[in-house]
Amino acid sequence: PVKNPLISDVFSQFYIWKSLIITSFKQFHIPLWNPYSYSGYPLLANLHSGAFNPLNAFLFLNPFTLGWNLMIVAGIFISAVSMYFFLRIEGYQTKSSLIGSISYAFSGCVIVWMEFVTISQVMAWLPLLLLLVKKYYTTSRIKYVAVLAVVYFCVITVGHFQTWTYATLLTVSYITYLKFSRHYS
């Protein structure tokens, strides 16, 4: 019996979806359809499948289980590094930034959701979004907007609409704050 049915979703859905996606890509097919559930249903149209998530490269280039583990570790690593640099650009000292980045990367939400490789990956990219917004407002260089678009693509393709929405709202709020802050006007 399954003690926590939510956790079983990882291996009854997400793991299988990713496996079908990677198998399709390795055969040079677009993963449009999952024929193995019910009478079949759209796989690519399922946002949770995260078919175009750039971190799927770990699954593509490695044995699948190793790739899955690398995706999880990459999410934690990206969280820590991006939060560290965001805190540094916000003016925090090295020690404070290090503590903040480790606290963020190993926060309860990340630890609980990391095996799904969706929510924790949106959280991984969020500090980088905020950092790029801040860099644009402080330098007015358009290259930061271009990189911001790439990072936002990573947020969208992770495959979790709710945290994608939260990340978008937080980023827009931060942009609004910087726009109306006297220091950056």
C-alpha cells in the first residue's frame, strides 16, 4: 500500500513521462502522444511533462536514473549559486550571501518537492530572474533582457504552472519595486 500517494506520482507519472520524452527525442521524434495510459493522451501538450526543459539534457546524455539524479542535484546547485549571486548584487556580504543561498537551496519547499523536478527547478531559476532584472536596472544593458528571456524560458518549460505563475508575479513585483524606487528612477 502507498502510505503517501502524492509521492507515488513521481514514479507513476513524472518519471514515465520523462522516459517517454527522452526515448522519443533519441529516436528523433517529437513526443506528441503517450499511448500507454488509458487509450492514449497528448504528452507534449501536458505542461507537467516538461518536454522542452533544458535540464532534460541530463536525461538525454546519461543513463536515465543517473540523469534523473543529476537533474535533482542541478536544481539544488542552481538554486544555491543563483541565490548567492542575487544576494551579493543586493549588497549582502559574502558570509551572509553564502548562508542565505544554502538556506534557500535546502529550504523545506525545495527538499519536499525536489524529486518532482518541477517546483524546485522553478525555485532554482527565480533568483537568477531577479538578478538579471536588477542588473538591467543598474546598467541598462539590453543583454540582460536577452538572458532574462532565456532564463524565463527555463522557468516555463520546467512544467509547473502554479510556481511559474508565482515566479512571474514575484518578478513583476520586483520590476515594479525597482521602477518606482527613488534610487533607480
